[in-house]
Amino acid sequence: NHLHYPQTKDALAAGKHVVCEKPLAVTVKEAQELVKLADSSGLVTAVHFNIRFYPLMAHIRAMIAGGELGEIYAVHGSYLQDWLFYDTDYNWRLEPEYSGESRAIADIGSHWMDLIEYLTDGKIGEVCADFATFHKIRKKPLKPLETFAGKMLKPEEYKDIPIGTEDYATVMLRFAGGARGVFTVSQVSAGRKNRLCFEIDGSKRSVAWESELPNQMWVGRRDGPNEMLLRDPSLVHETSRELIGFPGGHNEGFPDT
């Protein structure tokens, strides 16, 4: 993460278009400087937020834009992982000199907030957050150990490292348009490998989706049957259809086989 700022700045200075992995920078000051440089450069610039491009996200965005949910009342959800569950789980993201001062929020919470702003076309105006670090000391391997491999070293092959970045956070939100929200992020939730979920509640109906079941979405109604919509180009909005290359029943990943 700490290399994104100098690399992006140098690329813009050299007249190059830039697509930067998130985060754009590790401080607000650096990010603001890059935004100003990008605005004045006339170049194409972008930051990766890939979850926007699941086909059903385009369908939900079109539903909201078309007024099918009505006034947005509230948004709630979470992004949960367990890859840092043990104190022996270690990665460079735990070291603020490389990753920045925030971890769970910056690494995965940023995806959740970006997605909700994208879907609702609303901006988060105010936040109130509770951060927690449960493993205040972690054991850093003194020899290479592959992330997610589940392997262990001998006790003498670890070094104790103080941890200041958050394992967990809950954030309450107020949107500029008046909607409310709350979400939780965690990298210490056993059994949750990479689960982003959200529910958006409007004055007419609600919608919900989760990333580990990306081919389906839930539509909730007060005075009628609820609906489970499957990703099918014949059933979704045109903007969603453009992102689907195979017929219904051919789920995400089918072309890769």
C-alpha cells in the first residue's frame, strides 16, 4: 500500500494513464494530492473496486435508480473473514508502515462502503465507529510461510510483534440524503472466509445480496411474497444483462471451467 502514492505520482508526472489498486494512498493528504494531480492531468485514472461488477449489482443499482425500492431508509451488512483468526496468522497488512494505520476498514470495509455508495448513488456524510484489536501481540514468522496455507512453524521460528491496527470494527453511518446505516468488518470471524453481505431497506421494498452466493439476490416485500432472483439475462435489467455472457443457470465461474 505504501508504494501506491509514489508510483502513481511518478506515473502521472510521466503522462501515463493510471489504474491503481486500492487504497490510493495510506494517508488522506497523499490521496488528496493524487486526486488533484489526476484532475489536472487530463489522463485516465481509476481505483479498483471489483465487487461493483457482479452482474446483480447492476440490477440492484437500476432498481434503486428507477424508484423500485422507494425512499432508502437504511442499509446494513458486514464483511467478514477469518484469515487472521489466530495470533500466528501474519501478513504485511499487519504492519502500518506498509499498509497504513487502518487494516480491516481500509482493506475490506472500503469495499463495502464503496459498493453501497455505488448502488444507492448516495454519499456517506457522517460516521461513528468502534475499532477493536483482539490480538495485541502476533507471532511473525522468521522464515517464509505462505498466507492461507494453514501451516505452522516451531515456536522458536516466530517473533512477537505488537499490533495496533484493527481486527474488527462496527461503523454507524448517516448518508447525505438522510438514510441511516451500520456495518461490521472482521478478519477474526471463524468460518467466514470472505463474506460481504448487505441489505438495503426502502419505503417500497428491500433487497439483499451476499458475495459467497453471487448468483442470487433477495427481494423483500411487506404485502406480497418475497422473491429470490437468480442471475439470468432474460430476467434482469439491461445494464446487468450487458455483464452476463452466458444463459441463466450458467453461474459465475462457468466460463473459467
